[in-house]
Amino acid sequence: MKNPFIPSRSPICRVADWLMIFGLAIAGLVAVIAALLSQVMA
């Protein structure tokens, strides 16, 4: 049985991993900007 925590060598899986990581980072930045804007507008 393969360990699910070891990254796969498949390039498609690597691209999916990077998209997930950058997607989370961008979502976090959007949330911070939205929170700052709501503070400024209030």
C-alpha cells in the first residue's frame, strides 16, 4: 500500500498540488483584503 503523504511523481498530480496550494494562498489573500475593506468601510 502506498503512503498517501508521499507526493506522486506524476506531473498531473504535481500541477494539481501546486494549484491547490496557490488557490489556498489566493483565497487567504482575498479574505484578508475583504476583511480590511469591511473595516475601512464601517
